[in-house]
Amino acid sequence: MAEIKRIQVSIPEDLEPQYVNVAYITHTASEFLMDFVTMLPGVTQPKVNTRLILSPLAMKLLQRALNENIKRFEDKFGEIKVPHGSTLADELFRGTNPPEGE
């Protein structure tokens, strides 16, 4: 089996973190697009502040990494409760509109 090598990644000092609480995910046959938005009270037309474009393989690997990290988090801090509503999307994205042109 091939040896897994860690990649050294540097974070630029001027990188501005973005808080996001809304995500829109779309796809084509060759890529996934994820648009992230910060929805705040009183903001009627929030703008996408981050867009990620991933290959299907990269999206699958991201999904795996997210699942593994959520499991570690829940093992340490307890289950993350998901709100109940007519659908999860309705509960999470109530009152928002998808980005223009999507």
C-alpha cells in the first residue's frame, strides 16, 4: 500500500475567516458548486461570500472528512441535534432565496 504523505499548508496572515449559516449546493455532471452566505437579522438580500467548486471526487472526499469530523465532535461533546420541520431544508433555509443566476 502506498505511503500517505502529509501536505504542509500555510494560512496567509491576512486571510479573513467567513462565518456562514446558509449553504446552497448545486452540481453539473463534472463539478459541485457550493455557495455560502451569512444570514443576519435585518439583512433582506444577503450576498454569497464564498463559492467553492469541487470535482465529484473532491466532493466525495470532503463528505467523508466531514462525516469523520462530525463523529469525532459528537463522541467528545455529544450529539448535534437537528431541528425538526417539514423538511431539513425548510428548517435551515426558511426565508432565504437562492443566489441570483443559480
